[in-house]
Amino acid sequence: MIALAWKRNLNAQFAAGDICTWRLPQHYDLITAWDSLFHLPLIRHEPVLK
């Protein structure tokens, strides 16, 4: 999906990794990964969102 998105916007930056262990390189006001959460066990939702 990242490869397809990158083809549509060559200036964008994308990252791929494990949503449960990835550490953000900087602070963001908003990150949208809503559909990704459905693939996680319920116990992992809160830590990922924090």
C-alpha cells in the first residue's frame, strides 16, 4: 500500500513497522491508523493509542 501511495505523491514520506513497538521520530498532532487497530488484540489498543 505504501508503494501505491508513494507513486501518487512522490514528495510524501511514509513509514512501515509494527504498530505496537514503533517509536515516533517526532511529535504529531494527529495520526490516523484506525483500520489498523482492528487487527490487534483488544488489550493492545490502549497502549498503541497512547
